Amino acid sequence: MTDEPRTEEEQDVETEEAPVVDELTSVTKERDEYLDALQRLKAEFDNYRKRVARDQQELAARAHERLVKELVPILDDLERALEAVAQHEEAQLEEGVRLVHRSLGDLLTREGLTEVETGGKFDPHTQEALLAQPSDEEEGSVIQVLQKGYKLGDRVLRPARVVISQGAESQKTEQQTADG
């Protein structure tokens, strides 16, 4: 290199390149920081998702264990009832079956099970109409329950299976003759 002084143009080009290089270095460093933060956030989220899934499994297992633990005494009552059958003790058998029924009913009530209300008008959200029969009851009224329905909280586990009224038979024939 020569010791000749540089021209103004050469000095301007050199000073323009320096800020561009500094800016590029700064932007690259910022990009790397954002990438690192994003990767950490992704890893934290993956760990959170796995922890939540594990907690849900543990919660379900504990709930299942608690329910089974409460059903074991009912199983014992059934075994005693079966022993009474083997000994031909009908009075004890009936008492044993009533005890089992009451124990199971109490347990399910504690768990939030309620019977679907079937009195009055037919409700398609909680009841299933299997038959419609003529009767003296108002049309659409439940006249017979074939199978009880149950709700757990607000959800219907099994709809009540019912027979509903078509209304009085004599009224239908009068309306048909008047319309015809």
C-alpha cells in the first residue's frame, strides 16, 4: 500500500460500508435472540402440554379408584345375598337385595346421579317415547314409564323410555267424522 493520501470518494465509500456491516451484525444478533426465545417458548409449551396430559390421567385414575373403592362394599353385600340364596333363606335374600339396592342408589346419588322426571308432559330432551296410546290423559302426557332415565349433573345418561297419550279415542273419532 502506498502512503498516498486517500481521496474523498474513497473515504466516503469506506464510511458507508461500516454502518451497513454494523447494522447487519446487529440485525443478525437480534434474529438469533428471537430464534432462541422462540425455541425456549416452544420447549416450555411442549413440557406444559405433557404435564397437563399426565395430570389429567392421574386425576382420572384417582376418580376411577375412588369409585371402585366405594363399589367394593356393594359387591360384599351381593356376596352375602348370594350366600343367603344358597342357604334358602328367602327373608334374608330379600333384605340383602334391598340393602344392595339402597347402597348402590345412595352411592350413585352422592356421585350426582338423578332420576329423570317423568310426570306430566313428554320432554324429548330427557325422554324417549316408545309408544303412543289412546287414553283419558291429555295428548302428549306420559302415561307409563317403561324404563327409568338418569341424568348426571346436567347431562342425560339415559333417557326415560315412556308411553305417551294420544288423547281420548272418542275425541279422535268425532273429529274424523266431522272433518270427513
